[in-house]
Amino acid sequence: MAINPIKKIAPLGFPWETSDPFLFCVHHEDFYPVGNEKMGPATSLAGRRLGNDFTVKDGFRMYHGKTVPGFPAHPHRGFETVTIARKGFVDHSDSLGAAGRFGEGDVQWMTAGKGVQHCEMFPLLNEEKENPFEIFQIWLNLPKAKKMAAPYFSMLWNDTIPIYSFSDANGKTTEVNIIAGEIEGIKAPTPAPDSWAANPENEVAIWTIKMEAGAKWILPQASEAANRSIYFYKGSSIKVAEQAVDNYKAVHLHAAEETLIENTGEEAYILLLQGKPINEPIAQYGPFVMNSQREIQEAYSEYQQNHFGGWPWPTADHVHDRSKGRFAKYVDGTVVEKKD
């Protein structure tokens, strides 16, 4: 007897529910107005709880930013962040002196490892028109053997992320951006070297999926050992294994079972997260993820003492010059500039 591939359907909250090896996923979409001379919103910020503004007002949030939206300097240890910038731009600066500006489909993959501070600010570069913004940030755990790895970050530029395209019997198209993993031999860029995703046997997949209205696509099978979830975050309605799923729902799946997705509404957008679990104890205190409370205490103590290398930038909410294009400056001094 065939097994129902659906384990559970749940509404998407904040953050989204994820499964080992993932820790956390958030989806930020904001409709920022034109930018001012400081690359913040050219509108009044009155009535906002600046420094902790997570309530949508006039279509946008400032998060922890007070002038420019975003997340000023904060530490991480023991896991990785994968930041998918679908619209708008993110300015990265860190305690190791690395920096970058990425957006419009780029992905940043950062291994926090033994500890790093960074800021993630969302500069509003357009002074003549609105600045729509959309990102995912995904936290991927590190196994105990890699939790104290050297910090590392890399850019997966949008033109290096492969797209798998499938047309069904009715000519309706599904497109998949393969950020991690592979589909039918089409492989994602090489992940960070100490990542759980670096070993193909761990079956880590991070895909963003766009389905044309009326499109049908069967998810490729993985092993039963892998955890698999899809997040239907934009559109009107889909069916998963013949079961209707409304907008803004998560569907947790048996990865080894053949699963048909049908888009029964307007254009649909889905995020897929998959991977074999690490199956180790997790101790978390805010931005520190270790295996025991003792290790958490050690991380907090070390951060208080040395701030994971200090902060070489003039402000905690550092942004790059407006004239800068997309770029990455790595710890070894290498600079890569992308032409728009």
C-alpha cells in the first residue's frame, strides 16, 4: 500500500517551523518607499518602535535598524546562515573585515563556526522610485565536529545558481533555483566547505520553486532518512498529493515518497528545505547554537571578552556607499565586483 507522502500541514508562523538539520527560517517581504540621502526610508518614522520594529506599518518594518532597515552588528556561533535575497539589496559587514552587497537573486552562505559578528542592513538605493524587498534567511546547523570551524562566507551570485525547468504534458512550466542539492544531474554551486551540505550523502537541498498557473510537477524522491518540507508562501492554492493546500502553509513530507504538486491557482512560489538530520543535542541561546549549556556559557563568555574579533567598521549599522554595485570582499582581501 502506498504511503501518504504528507506527514503534516501547518500554517506558517514567525519563524517558520523547520526540521533537523535546519534550525530556523524567516521570510521578510517589505514594500519600502523611495530612499533618502542616508539610504533609509524617505518618510516619517514616527510611531515606530525603532530598534525593535517588527510590526508592518505603511508596508514595511525597520527591524533593529534606526536609520536604515536591517540588523546591526550581532554575533553568531555554531551554525550557518543562508540568505536568499530575492528583491532589493543586503549590505554585509563582519568582524573579520569581510563585506559585500548582494541582491536581486543572489545568495550569501555564511559559516559562523567558532564565532563572527556581522551586520545585515537593507539600504534603500533608489531615490526616484520605491524599493521592494524580499529575502529568506535560513539557519542550517553544524555538527559538533564543525561547530568551531573557522568562519567563512561565500557569494552565490544569481548567474551561478542553476535553474531546472520542467514543462508538463500541458506545456505548463515549473522552474527551480537550485541553491543546494541537485535535480536530474543539475547541481547547485559548491557549498561552504565545513557545511553539512558539503557531503552529498546528507542530501541537503534548498530550492526556490516557481510554478505557472496550472502546472504539475513530481518532486524527485530522496531517501526516507531525509527530512523534507515545502513552504507555500505566495500564490492562491495548490494541491500536494491530491490534498488542497491554502496559501502560507508548510507541508512536511516523507522524502522517499513520490509527491505530485499541482498549482490550482495563480502563479505559485514555494521554498523547499531538505536534509538528513544531524541527530545531535541542540542547545541554543539566541544567536549561539551548540550541543550543551556549558558550551553556550563558554560562547557567551568568549563573546563578552573579545567580541569575536571586534568590530572594524565605523558604526554597528554600517552600509556601503550608494554608488557601490554588487560586490564581495573576502577575508583574504580578494574583491569580486559584479556588473549589473
